[in-house]
Amino acid sequence: MIYIIYFLAGLFIVLACAMLYAFYRGRDFGLFIMGVTYGTSGVLALALPHWWPLVAGFVLVWLLKLLGLEPEHELKGSDENK
């Protein structure tokens, strides 16, 4: 079980790095907050080998998405080629 926790914590840290890099490129504040949340829960799960920091981080990120901090998607259609 401890290896699964370490794997998921590492995955959360990689996800946090990707979100912070996307924040650096696009300056969307929601990505920064979600990246910090994922990173904090991943590091906390590594420091305390328990499952609850991962669940808490996942729930907090979903709450942030429900609050509207998820970045907007711009759909590019075929009308731009005309």
C-alpha cells in the first residue's frame, strides 16, 4: 500500500509542476492555486505516508473547479481557415 501512496504522491507532484508551468505560460490564477494544492498534498503524502493528503488535495481541487477557477477553453473551429 505504501508504494501506491508514493506513486500517487509523485503523480500529484508532476501534475503540480505541469500546472505551474501552464500558469507561467498563460497567467491563469486558477492554475496556480490548483497546482499549489496538488503539490502540497503530494509533498504531504510523501512526508506522512498516509492516503488522506491525496484525497484531501483531490477534493480541494475539485472544489476549486466548482468555484470556477478552471481555465477557459478556446475551441478553434474550421471557420478560421477561411
